[in-house]
Amino acid sequence: MTSDIKRTIVVTGGSKGIGRAICKAFAAPGVGVYFNFNSPETTGKATAEDISTAGGIAKGIRVDVASETQVIDFFNTILDETGRIDVLVNNAGITKDTLLLRMKEKDWDDVIRVNLKGTFNCTKTAAKSMLKQRYGRIINITSIAGVAGNPGQANYAASKAGIIGLTKTVAKELGSRGITVNAIAPGFIQTNMTAGLSEKTAAAIISQIPLGRVGIPEDIAGVALFLASKNADYITGQVIHVNGGMYI
């Protein structure tokens, strides 16, 4: 067990974008930030450097969150090294966008598998430790697509809507044990997922945002930090929309 870790944070999909910003936001002396990544082209090195620079203790592990076996091994490693899990942020997600009539069964299955099943696997596994502690903070990253829908994203929107239902249910199941479960629904955030949009498409989206700009990963990270703080102890089962007013 690593005795110098006083608080343990677990972030899935932590190698880039929103996940990387969340890892950095939680990093501090005495805080162990464990994160996973699974893309073949990623190593997690940049995130680990961010965490270390901020004074935290970093560890990135390649894990497929949709695999129950890999998830259990991941959390067992964390528990062996730190003895506890204080915060879980379920951020791992993928997109395979296309219109419904063109969507292949594999496109549907892959997105549901990673986004929704992955959140279920990690939540269930972390909850077992949190129940023993009688404390825990679970934060699920959903999406504006999960509440408003979005053409070309039937699979993604369904997975994110499912996360909202999961959040509310688990909040009711675990609340009596001092565990809060909330979700953050980002709007249009500047990440690799949105980088491929044309200027025309991006401009059309921004025109629908009252604050007149795209969000940045740090906008989401700040809310995650709040939901895991003492100031949010009486908040559970909620969906916090962070979208510049795009969905009101």
C-alpha cells in the first residue's frame, strides 16, 4: 500500500480532452490520481505528467472499461496500492456517428458497450469499496445529446441517456451509505471529438449557444471538482448541464 496517498481519485478515459482536464484538476499533494486509457495511439504519458506537475501521484493503466475482468483487475490494483477509492469519474466514451438508417449493428454495439456498459462496470466495482468505507463520490459524464438527442448520434445519445438513468437509480440505491452519484452533461466542448467539425458546422452550433463560445475541458473539470467536494455533500442524483445555455 502506498502510505503517502491520502485520497484516491479514479478517472476513466483520462488520457486526453475532458478526462485529462479532470485528472489535472484533482491532482494535489497526497492525492493519487489513477486513470485508464484504451486507444492504441495513447499512452497516458501527458496526463501523468500533468498530475505529477500539480503535485499528485499518477498512474495510468490500459484498461477496456467494457470488460468486467479488466475493470475488476484495475480497481484491485488501486485498492492494493491505496486501500480506498474516494472519487470515481466515469468519463470514458467513444463515438461512431452516422444516420440511423446507415448505422451498422457494430456501430451501435461498440458505443453502448464502452459508454454505458463501461460506466456500469466501473460504478458497480467501485461501489463495493465505497460501501465498506461508507463514503464515495461517483460522477458520470453524460452529454447534451443524452437529453436533447442529436441527428447522426442515435447510438451515442442512447448511451448517454442510459447513463442518466443509471445515475439516478444508483444515487437512490447508495445514498444511505454516504455515497453521492451525479452526472455532468457537457454541451459543445473543444476536444478531439469535436475537432473534426467543419468551420461552417461549428459556427452553426456556436450560434445556438447564448454565451457565444464553445466550452473547454476545464469547464467540465471544475464542476467535477465541485461535485466531489464537501460543498456538494447534499447533492445526489442530479444532472448538471454545462453547455453555455445551449440546452435550457
